[in-house]
Amino acid sequence: MNKLIAMLAALLLLAGCSSSNGSGDANSQKLVVAATAVPHAEILKQVKPILAKQGIDLEIKVFADYVQPNVQVLEKSIDANYFQTGPYLDAFNRERGTNLAIVTGVHIEPFGAYSRKLKSIDQLPDGASVTLPNDPSNNSRALLLLAKHGLITLKDPSNELSTQKDITANPKHLKLRELEAAMLPRTLDEVDLSLINTNYALAAGLNPTKDALLIEDKDSPYVNYLVARPDNKDDPRVQALAKALTSPEIKAFIEQKYQGAVLPAF
């Protein structure tokens, strides 16, 4: 009888250990987050020791594109991601019928237009070649920036999902070519102007506050968010990350490191 009781106790102990160490369990202290390299992964590296003090092991997975970070969160191979704006997330969810959810807003990256051939936007020639992102939200963002500076006219200048079909006037006969966002810095030697997301601009050694010929205002609505799934956005580990990302320490780091090229949104 005593042997039977001992065996049952051992089985219960094993069951308890296995349930508390599973990767999907809330008691697991590992948190895997997808990010683009600059500035998102750099900011997350600053958060890592903050979470470590709380017993959370933050693993950062760096991606060069804007699709896989969302796909892998949906597939539950990654817990959360930090790379995208609200309009991009809305477009992704709408097109794919998904329901990824915002956890918290962290920073703004003023979107800019760059050139290796021109010193001023006033030098932009008639028929200039212009490259811009091909994903819906960033494509619209680029068009809105061009429209704001009078280079094109849009049917509705406030529509965050404007496309080239919404262009009603193109007085300089700009030749607009859409490419994957990560490819845009590589086109600078070939075109007159390229509209580039700040994360890719920074990675290419460009300084938005000094090198951009056009740049969004500091009140840009395109906040970069920490994003998760509805089933895990309230997980204590994800919420701990959200709190750390919006802490005074991280605000000071963003302001000092990026000197206005990246702005805290909290």
C-alpha cells in the first residue's frame, strides 16, 4: 500500500512539472518576439535586462520583411511582434481575415523621401523616377507625403489607404514604381527619389532628420505597435514587455539614441 501511494505521488509530481514547463503555458518565463532590425530589435535589446530582473527571458528574432513576423505570431511559433503601424496591421488583418491585436504603442518613425542625386526637393525634374513601398499602408503613406508637398494630388488627401488609382493630378509626370519596402534603399543610385520607411533608412546609414528631402511631421499617426494574438495579449509576460517598452528608461534611450529619427509615442 505504501509503495502504491509513493508511485501515485511521483506521478502527480511529474504531471505538475510537465504542465508548468510547457512552451505555451503562462508559467513559462521565455518570451519570443519578432522585430525588424532597426530600431525595433535595438530597442528590445534595451528591454531584455529589464525583463530579466522579472525572471522573463526575452528572445528577439529579427526579420527583414513585414509579412513573416505576423504569420509566425498567428502560427504561435512566436509570441508577439514589434515592427508595424496601425494602418499596416489593419490592412493585414482585413486582407487575410485575421485578428492580430494591438498591445501598446511604442514609437513613431517619421517617414521620409531620400535622394542621392538631389540636394533639394525643388530640384526634382519633370518625369522623375520615384520608388515607394508596395504594401498597402506604406504605399498610401508615401502617396500622402508626396501629396502634402504638392507633387501629386489625391482624391482624398486624408485617406490612409489611398492608391495610385486615387491620383487625380501628377504635374511633374512622376514615374512611380512600387517595390518591397526592404529593397528601397538599394534603389537610391538608380532613381531620382525614394520614399523609405525609417527602419530601413536607418539600417542603410541614412539619417532621417538630416538626409530626408521630405519627412512626416512629428504628429504622424503612424505609431509602431507591440502586437500579439487575442488569446495571449493579456499574458503577464506580454504585459510586462509592454510596460517595459513604455518605461522612462526606454523613452530616454529612444530620445538619446535616435535624436529625433525615432520618437517615443508614450
